[in-house]
Amino acid sequence: MVAASHPTPSGAPPIITEVPIRPIGNADLRAALKEGWEDFMARRGDLIFIGLIYPLVGLVTAAAARGYSTLPFLFPIAAGISLLGPLVASGFYELARRREAGLESGWWHFFDVRKGPAFGQILMVAGLLIALFLAWLATAGLIYQSFMGSTPPSSLGAFLRDLFTTPRGWGTIIVGNLAGLCFAIMVLTVSLVSLPMLVDRDIDAGTAIVTSVRAVRANAGTAARWGVIVAVLLVAGTIPFFLGLAVVLPLLGYATWHLYTRLVDRSALPEVRR
């Protein structure tokens, strides 16, 4: 099956009406993680980027929370950073694409994603992910105020005590986690296929996002299991001091690329000469 496309103004990516997708299962998840690990072991120079960036983000977040008025945002910011993970992983998609094509794929190619023909479309998806991140922070703030009030905690100890030993604190935790789950599902749905596809081919952001939504809907159970795997690995990666993300984020980035290659019939997409 070949996806139909419509002509666009000169320089604009072709608009494809529908991209064929495939069903995947647990075996595909295991294979994607295995191949992602092989990619990571072949290109451990990726640690230069993620090994420095994510611990720095964690330390900055903790430092910002030293002002007790910002303590309620410590966890939402730390957790919300994962909403931007697919955007950061775009560099790993490029490395995986180059390795698959038999091209040189040193760590310096991490930023080559900006040279791709669909980079402008990637920025559009990036804007959507950033908007979701900001919406999550606003939602988390409203949830905290609804349960805990607007008065800043007097100390870190008082904040933790109120959060973990009072009914209103547990209400904040439960509702906050449910809201966070909703945002995580939205990010997974719009980005699972869209960003790898935009790194891979010259198409428009709308088509890429719609294809991602269709792929997740058609593989809802498998996508949910993948989401759980991502969440568990990201939590494990934050220990200690976000250092584990130096391994986890590249692994997930590479594995997501291999899931994309299983989910999407790439033969129906226009070839790109690089």
C-alpha cells in the first residue's frame, strides 16, 4: 500500500493523506529494546550530552526549590522534564537512522537533526510538547493550591510532612499523579511516531502527529506497556541525581526509533536524499 500525497508549494513538505501502519506486540518491544541497547553500546559517546545535561537540570531544579515558595513545583518540574524527553531524543533518532543506513554516526552527528529537510516541522512538534509541559506545570500548581492552599511551606520538613502525613497531602499526590498520567499519555500518543518520522522523512508535522495517534490507537495495549516501560526506566534513571538518565535516555531514544520502523510502513513515505 502506498500513501497518497498532495502537491504543496515549492519547498514545503508533501502532505500525505494516510501512512500505512502495522500491528506490533510484546516481541517487538523486546526487540526494540535489544536493538536500542546495541545502538547505545556502539555509540556510548552520547553520554557526553545526556550525562551532563540531565544531572544539571536536576541540580538546577533542586536549587530553585530552595526558596520555599517554589518547593511545590520541585516534583512537577522533575517529572515534567520527561514530557520533553521525546524532543531531546530526536538526536538519538538521527544517530540510529545513520547507523541503520550504514553512515558514519559519531556523537557529533547528534545535532545533525537540524540539517534535515523536515526540521521546521520538528520545531512545530517541539512547540506542542513545550506547550504540554507548561500546561502540566499550571495544572500541578492548581492541584497543589486546591488541596494545600496558597501559603508557601515554612520549611522543607514542613512541606514533606504535610505532603505525606495528611489527607490533603495524599489528595495532592493522588490527583497530581493522575493528571500527570494524562499528560504522559498525550505526549506518548503525539510523539511515539511523529518525531522519528520527521527525522527520517520530509513530511508535514500534521501528518506525522496523526500517524502517531493512529499507530497508538491501533496498538493501544502494546503502547500502554511501552509507556509503563518508559516510566519505570525514567524513574530508575533519576537515581542518583539524574545520572542514570545518561544511559536511560539514549536507550529509550534508540529503542523508540526501532519501534517506529516496526509501526510504520516506510516504503510508503517519500525517500530523502541526504
